[in-house]
Amino acid sequence: MAGVFLAGTGLGLAYNAVSGNGISLRTPERAPYAEQVRWRLHREGQLVTLAEVRAVLEDGRTVLVDARASSAYASGHIPGALNIPVSEFHPDMADRLAHLPRSTPVITYCTGEACQSSVGLADWLREDLGFENVRVFYGGWAAWIGADGPLDTGDE
């Protein structure tokens, strides 16, 4: 019986090694932090794609919020985006959104995947201000510029 078990195990491992559908027998490396965050946003239905951002520019219902520093915002931002710079945060910034119904769709973004400000801002909008539909454009400014998206410059 032991011989049959060993032969079956050997054949199974050999097939797994040469099969295009085989499973890895090594422990995968830990995913980089940005990938972990991207997966969490995807899993929770909060991840926004570049195509979705392009579409909401035309819908007029969704509010884009740029989490980058005000100097970065002034040198270029997605048209129509509000600026709530996480690095310069103060409680009065909530007043910029006071006129919006809490059901308003909101998309936050920052520099790109190396920047977590958009995620923190989204959490604040959801948890502290009560916005019900907040999502994150995690590719952020880097993805927008990389795709030659239109931009505005200057302060709000």
C-alpha cells in the first residue's frame, strides 16, 4: 500500500510540475502594501478605474476630491475636483462639503498607489462625515496623467 501511495504522489507531483494548470508548491511572497490596499478596495467595492473616472466627469453627480497638497493641486488636477489636502488637514475642511447631501457619490484620489492619502480621506468622509457612497481612484494622478486625461490648474 505504501508503494502505491508513493507512486501516486510522485506521479501527481510530476504532473503538477509539467501542467500549465499546476499549483505552486512554494509559499508566495507577501504582496506589496499597495497591492494589499488595492485588493481591499476591490473586495469592498470601493476601487474606481480610470474608465469610471472618465465617465463621472460627464455625469455631473459625482464629486471628485483631490487629497494631494494644495501646491500639487494648483499645478494640475482632474477638472472639477475639490481639494482637501490630507497633509494640510484642519477641521474646517469639512465645511467644503457641508452643502452636499450625504448620498452624493464621491471619489477620492491622490498621487497614485504609493500615496495612501486618498484611502484615508475616503475613510474620513465615510466614517466621520457620513457620506454613504465614497470610493477611491487608487491609480490617482499618476494614472490620470499617464492616460493623457484632461487637467485644470490653479486653486479652487
